[in-house]
Amino acid sequence: MPGELGRMAFGVAGGVALGVAGGVAGGVAVGVAGGVAVGVAVGVGGDVAVGVAFTIGWPLGIFRIYWGIFAPIWSLILDRFIIGNSVAAAIPYFPYRLDEIIYFPLPFLNKNLIRLYQESPQLGKRELEYLLEFTNQKSRARQVMKSIAALRLAACRNVQDIEAVSQEIAWIPAQSFDDENSEPDWVSDSFDRMAWRFSQFFSQLIRKTDRVNPILLRFLELAGDIRATNAATSPYRQQQNLEWPKQALEALTADIAALPDRALIPDLLRAARQWQQAIQDLQDRLSEAAQRTGELPNPYSPNASLIDTAAVQQFRGRRDVFQELENLAQASSPPMLLLWGNRRMGKSWALNYLPRCLNSEIVPLRVDLQGSAGSASSLAGFARNLAQDITRAADQARNLRLPPPNAQALQDDPFSALQHWFSEIERRYPNRRFWLCLDEYERLEELINTTGSRAPLNFFRYIFQNRRAWTLLFCGSHDPNELNPYWSDYLINTRTVKVSYLSEADSRDLIIKPEPQRDFPEIYDPAAVDRIWHWTAGHPYWTQNLCFEVVQLLNHEQRRRATVDDVDRALDRATGSGDTILREFWSGSLTASQRAALTQLLTQQPLRPEDDRPLQKLLHKEILRPDPNSPSGYRLWVPLYHHHLTTAQPWRDRP
């Protein structure tokens, strides 16, 4: 019995030793083959203990368990006794330099890699690239890169620092993208591949979506925006252009605060605050420079984007429109609402303003059908676009995260899938009411013509009739009477609200104080304000456009006071910059019979009997207004249109 125990002990020890030797010294392939072969041979020979022990020792050698146990201790020794004041000198002794495949934690390595980069960015970059290319420490390398990027971004104190640091760390986001699914270089044979896939299986169980990298890329994009402002033609323009990155940084702080990697949050938040302060300091200096040059600010925004939050501040008037919207909000069974009016009258701006004037129970969802319907060639494509636009609108209006729709169901049965999705939204937010605001609603006709189906209109009618949590608002430039007859079946119980010209008081307020929250210098003679009102007659786009050109003219001539003559001189500049709008007005907003009737008026020709119906339409659309002092009894509502049309004479271009 003692002899049997001795042989068994010897077998265990010998098996472990041989297995480790085979795994470490001979490599993975030799270790596996030898372990299995010897284990089977010994087992067949009768000494089961030796075979079992050898088979146990073999995988311990393959996965570097014994070196792996020592590697953390070696990292501690390096940090405490070897590195000292210079990390660079200790590079050859880093654990991954001694063995490229280590599965155990390596304490203090992240800290020392960051120190190495701070000592020498070139050496630090080279070492991180080595980790990515030759070792299984890719996740560690990416984490260190992100920490370095956050520290460098937070170190910026002025715009010059921002430009320099953004160029210095531009390589980090590109290198730190997660490519763990790609086979690493250290995989040299089938057994290495087996070990790698084994580790991949477990890492996939705990891996999370990388949310840091998009934030780093956003910082680099904003650095490019800041750098681009140097190309502005004046200090004031540069100051204005810096508003966008400053606002974007404010929005970025919310994304940073929600990061799961809590260790990076303080540095990234500090970076956002530092950058905002650097931009503000530069804006202050530019403001002083603009005052020294005598340049006037030009806040008028005739062509502002609908997503420009600063331009929303310029929204004026529309009390009648918002009174109707208030009635709609308070109604227990609200009707469908149709906002219609001529182009560039502020209809879309009114929809964009809804989140500011409605209580938070109501979620206004503006959908631009020019994109959703105009770009779709199928019903499934339209449903997919509609769902994306609704999701984006809910986030922008009320910071709501809607559940995603079923993508396959949208493809197979689009509108049934949308109905199911709407039910999910209602279940998630039971105390909310959703206003689906369909801008450019006439574009649905294009989709109907393309697909040969009225399913979109049937869907919207179903929503109106059966979903109490949903209210429909249509918005466009066409009176329902101008649409195809089938629309009358779908716009039953629709309340129509006309979006007309600004009142004289609102127009003058927009001219004199274009930004309610900021002071604007008194640059207009009272007669100049009267002249702007005369030419534009309360048209919001042309009021902004003409005022913009007046300020441009004053800055060009280095003056600070606008006269009637300045307004008249700026008129041609305004019609020139708005030429596309004017051409669209003539060729797109008017029918052939309406153009013919206008031509008779503008050329002072006698009106014909067939002109009567088109003239009534033009009166209804507020393109014409009655004028007892005119020989014809009519005149164009906006004198600027009369000035342009009599000068350009577009009727001569008729085929």
C-alpha cells in the first residue's frame, strides 16, 4: 500500500511537470499533442494517476497559468522598485514584453502606460500600438487610450490648445474602435485559435457597447468646427460661428454624464467646461475687435435651418395660430388641424415652436414628409422613414426614448407594424398625448402616385379615429380645395387655420429687435422702418432678408445708420439672394391660369372673363388684395413681388 501511494504521488507530480513543460516550453501544439498522447499511453499502461495528472497539467501550461499567477506580482515589483522616475527605461520588463499572452490582471500597468505617454507621446503611442498588434491586451490598450484622450482634452485652456491637442490625439479614436472580433496576430495555429475563441466567448457575455469613442470623435469634430471659424470674413462672423460648437458642447455634457465608465466622466466633463470657457474667452476678444472696427452684428436669419435653436428665438406673432393650438390641447376629442399658407410664411417654424408653448404632457412630433414620403419609393420605405422621424422628434421635443419598432414587421406589413408600434409607445408613456405634425403633407400625393396605394391616408385616418392618445396636424402650402378630390374623404372633421402675414406691430418688432433676448443697436431711421414694412408687407422671410441686406450694406460702407435710400438699395440685393424663392413662387406656387391672370395685371392689359376664377383664387391665397386705387381693382399683397416681377418679367419665358 505505501508503495502504491508512492507511485501515485510520483505519477501526479511527474504528470503535472511534464504537462507544464509541454505546454510552456514546447508551445501550445506540442503541449496539447504530448499531453493527450502521454496521458493515453500511461493510462493504457495502467498508471491512471500519472495520466490524469499529466492531462491536468497540460492545459495549465497552455493558458500560461503559472506565469500568469506571477505576472501581477511582477507588475507590482516593477511599479514599486524598478520604474522609479522613468517609465521608458522599464519598457523591456513590462509583463506583456516577457509573454504576449496573459489572462491574469496586471495591476498598475494602466497607470504606467499613461505616465509613459506623458513622458514621451511618441514612445507611449508606439507601446500602445504594440499592445494592440502583438498581445491579447487590446481592451487594456483601448482603455488607456481613452484615459489619455480624456486627460489631454481636459488640459486645454484656450483655443490654441484645443487645435494642438485635437491634432495630437486624432489617432486615438481610430485605433480604439472595438475590433475584438478580428483574429489577433498571436494566433498562429488551430490550438491558439481554439484558446482565443474560448476567451472570446466569455468576453462577449460581458462586453458593452462602446459609448466613449463617439464622444471622443465628437470632441475632435468640434475642434474642427472651432478651427474653421478662423476662415470667417470678420470678427463678428467668427464670433457668431463659435456659437454652434459652444452649444454642442453643452449638449455633449448630458451624454458624458450618462457614460457607464464612471472613471472617465470627471475628465471629460472638465474638458467640456474648459472648451466652453476657451470659446467664451475668444468670443469676448472678438466682440471687442468687432466694436473697434465698427462692424454691426447681423442677427437676421432669412435662411436659417429649422433645427437652429438660436433662430427659433426670432419667431414672432402667430397669436391666432397658437390660440387654435391651445383650443386643440384642451379639447377632449380634438379634431384634425390643418395649418396652411403661402411658402416661407413660418408654418414649419410654428410647428418647431410647439415644445415651447405646450405643457409637457403633449409631445409634438414634427415629421417633414418632404423627406419621409418624398424620398420613399415603397410603402415599407415610407413606414421606416416615418418611424425614424417620430423617434427623433420625440427625443428632440421631450427627451423621450421611444421603443424601437420591429424592423422585419415594418418590411412585411408596414402599417400594421406601425399600429402595433404606436400601441407600444402608449403603453410605455400612458400619461402622454402625441401630436403627429405632418409637415409638407401634400408630398403624400407623390407617394400615392408612386405606389398606387392610399394606405398611408387610410392609416392616418385610422389613427385619428381610433387612437385617443394621438392627434393629427397637417401642415402645407395648399388649401384642401387645391388637392385631388380623394383628399376630401380623409380630411373630414378637419379644422383649417390660415397662416398669414405678420401684423405691422410684429413686423416692426422683428425689424427693430430681431433677437428678443439680446440688445440690438438702433440703426434704422423711422422712415427706413416704414420703408421695409412697405416693401415686405409683413412677409416674414422677406422682412428678414431685406433687413439682412441692409446690415450687410452698412457694414460694407462702414456706416451705422440706415436710411430709406439704403433700404431701396438693399432691395435688389435681397431679391437677388432670394432669386430661387421668387422663381419657385412664379413657377411652383401659381397655376398656369393664375400666372396668365397675373400677367394681365402686371402688363396693365384688360382682364378677360376667364381671369375671374383665377383672380378669386389669388385673393383667397392672399397673393392679391383689393385696391380701389388701382385701375384693375387689385394689387399684389407684397410690393416686393410687384417690383421683382415687373423687372424680371418671367412671363416672357413661356414656351
